[in-house]
Amino acid sequence: MTAQAPGAVRRLLDGLFDGAAALAALCMVGLLVMVMLGVAGRLLHFNLPGTDAYAGYLMAGAGFLALAHTFKRGEHIRVTLLLGALSGRARHALELWALGGSAALAGLLSAYSVRLAWQSHSFNDISTSNDATPLWLPQLAMAAGTLILLIALVDEWLLEWRGLRIASVSDEMLHNE
């Protein structure tokens, strides 16, 4: 590995997280379009089958694809009462333990998400609503989102282990009334 590799890897990882966030934003726009089509259909007395199902698929896709980006930006909820009381090696050990456990859980979730999408594809599983969408298509967003979250958690664990992690400090308490 050359001296340039860590910077290149960092840019690649940040691009992955930002790309997933952009896809999540597109899912949100698609969700808005599906809801607006459903509302317009009711008002103008026409029916577009599947708009409710697609709105649900897009909402789930937006949630899963945004996981890694929100985590890397320090926007996930963290209980910092114990962590705030610790410093030095104890804090470092607790951070490693928490990030490792989170990565293990994300690994399980991503393995089962990928497995679910694969099985849905293998069995030609389709939606039971009138859209008859192959279920592996919307399940891909869940599988991709959980895999990208796993990568983000492992990345943070490695940064913490090497002492390079910059812990994000939330100013939430300042705005709490």
C-alpha cells in the first residue's frame, strides 16, 4: 500500500456513504411522487395500481440507504451518559466494545438481508398486492443499506482502534428545552 492509499480509500468510503445518501434522497423524491399520484388519483377519480406499495418500498429504501451516512455524521442516537464520565483507556475500550458489537449486529442484519433478497429472487417471490413486484428488487435497498452500514461501523472501529477517530459531539442538549 502506498502513502496515497489511505487518502484514496477514505475518498472511496466517503463516496460510498454519500452515494447511498443520494440514493436515499432519490427514494424520498420517489416516495413524494407516489404519494402525490395517489392523492391526485383519488381527487381526479383514477387509479394507479401499486402506488401505495411502491411508496412503502421507497420509504424502506430511503431509511436503509441513509443509515451509514447518518451514522458517519454523528446523527444516530447514542447514550453518552457513561461514555461522558470516562476518559483515556476506559473510554477507548468502551468505544471499541460498542462499535464492535454494533458491527457484529450490522453484520448479522446484512447477512440476513442479503439472504432474504437472494431467496426472494430464487423463489420468484412477488408482492401480494396488485403490483406483483418481484420482492427481491425492493429488498436490494435493505441489503445494500445494511452492508454499507456494516462498512461504516468497521471503518469507525478501525479508526478508533488506531486512535484516529474524531468522536462527533452532539449539541442536542444545547437545543433541548
